[in-house]
Amino acid sequence: MNKNVIGIDIGGTNLRFGIVKKTGQIIHKIVRPTEADAGKNAVIKNIINGIDEILYIAKVKKNSILGISLAAPGFIDIDKNIITFSPNLPGWRNVNLGRIVKDSLGIPVTIENDANAAAFGERWLGAGRNSSNLLCITMGTGIGGGIILDNKIWHGDKGMAGEIGHITVNPDGPLCNCGNYGCLEAYSSGTGIINRMIDAMKKGKKTALLSMIKNGINEITPEKVFLAAKKGDQLSLELVKDAGRYLGIAISDFANLLNIKTIILYGGLVSSFSLFAKRMKEEIIKRTIPSFSKEVRVLKAGLMQDAGIIGAAGVVFQKNGLLRFCSVRHFRNN
Ligand SMILES: [Zn+2]
């Protein structure tokens, strides 16, 4: 019997559940609130209830499920199936989510970092489907990344590979959420753009953004900064161009280090790609080894919101020998 996998993308706002075939097709999908603020136990309950619900709605029996695969934000001990720390899930430290879900449902459980899962989804069926090696950068509130090397997720020694958001792009730059200064995330993430705008306004710089935030600086969002930039606001334009510039610097460092030419951008900020793409590309051309610089391709993600579900499921199919990539150009399913 062809078994399916339940892929679950655990976001700060929503839990996205999908029953995925070994072709990558999602045969049923539901989205439920995460309720992260209600605490760890509430989220775990929502995950387990969501799995029960999707099995019930899709009329799928547990014994036809090969495994459950959770794409979770934060640091994962993939050997122990433990979420060691998750900044977006308050109170989550050393949570043995794999064992809890397995004990509750009796189905094998895998946990993968969400950026890694998205990268694998993009490799399998998204913008990276012709690339054995790639970097997928998630651009949202923060900046994450997943690296695919030889068609597999590269985890590194401690499972934390791909944290491109915390590459230093300016040693004298602004404070980052991680405690360091001048990380890519401090310039090119949603939080980075907001913080830099607030900082500039406090220093007295003029911006047309003021007309969009009648109730104070708490109303600043990256979308509003992008909109103001589009309308020609100089300060917003400067910050958006900086976001592109530092992203380009980080990409060229990565491309020089690993000789990987496929870079995929994923996440909420990618919808404003056209505003920062030019500045990003200039840096990539300027800083990447000349014989390689023109080959570096920065692509928008192909799967968008389903990348986490599909990628998480794909990891289980690959582990079980049911998903094999034949070459850089083709893949096949057994
Ligand atoms: Zn950082």
C-alpha cells in the first residue's frame, strides 16, 4: 500500500496540516490557530487535535500513514526529536515534542527545523527542483535559512546549520535579537527594518511614514515601510535598499564559501522583492568570485505557504527510501 505522510508546519500564528502523497501532492489540508500565547501545552493539544481532525475529515486511517513530520521554528535536536529552544514559541525549552505526539497517536514522528523543511520542499517540487545544492533564505519577522547539499538537508554538527540571519554583515552595525551586532537579521528582516526606522525617527530624520502611523511607532510594519518606499519616501527607500545591500553581501559570502549558485527567497518579505532586488544583485556581482558571480541565481520560492508541509513530508519519504533524486536535472519517486 502507498502510505502518505502528515506534514505539519508550526508557525507562530497558524498550524498548517497536510496529508502528502509520495508524489508531493497534498491530498488534504487544514489550517488551525497555533495559540502560541496560550502556552506550550495548548499548542501541543492543538497539534494533536489537528492531526486527529485531518485524519477524520480526509477519511484516512492511522495505519495508512507512514509518519508525521513536524516543521518547527527554532533549534531542534533531530537525533532526540526535541525542540531545544524556540524564540517564536514562548516557554518552549527542551520539549520532547516527538515523543509526546508519538505516544498520543501511535504514529512515528520526525521533527525538522521549519527553514530546513521549506528548503527541502523547494528542492523537491519548488524553485530548486533542478538543483542538488541550494540555500533557501526565509525572510519574515526574522531571517532563517536551510541548506541542501547533495539533495539532503545539511544539519551541521549540532543541527543548527543555515542560520544565515546571524552572519555578521557589518561588525559596527545595530544590535540583533541574538545579542550580537550587525547581523543580516538586524538589517534585512521585518524586525530589523522596523527597528532601524524607529531609530532613524528618534534621531529626527524626516519620513512620510508618519502619516501612516497615527497612533505611534508601534504601528510601523515592514509592509508600511515598503509602501512608503514605493511612494518615494527617501528614508524608507534608503532602509529598503540597505536591506537588499546586506542581503546581497551575505549571499555572496555564502556563494563564495560553498560554490552554490541557487539561492531561493521564501517568506513574507519576498512579495516586496522588486524593491530590494537591484541593490542585492549589485552586491552579489561585486563580491562573488568573478568566474562564478554571473551564475548565482536568486529565485522566489515556488511553493510559498505549502513549502513547510511538503518539505517536512519529503524528509520522511527520503528517510524511508521512497524519494530519490537522480541527478541535478531529474528526480523520480519509487
Ligand atoms: Zn544575530
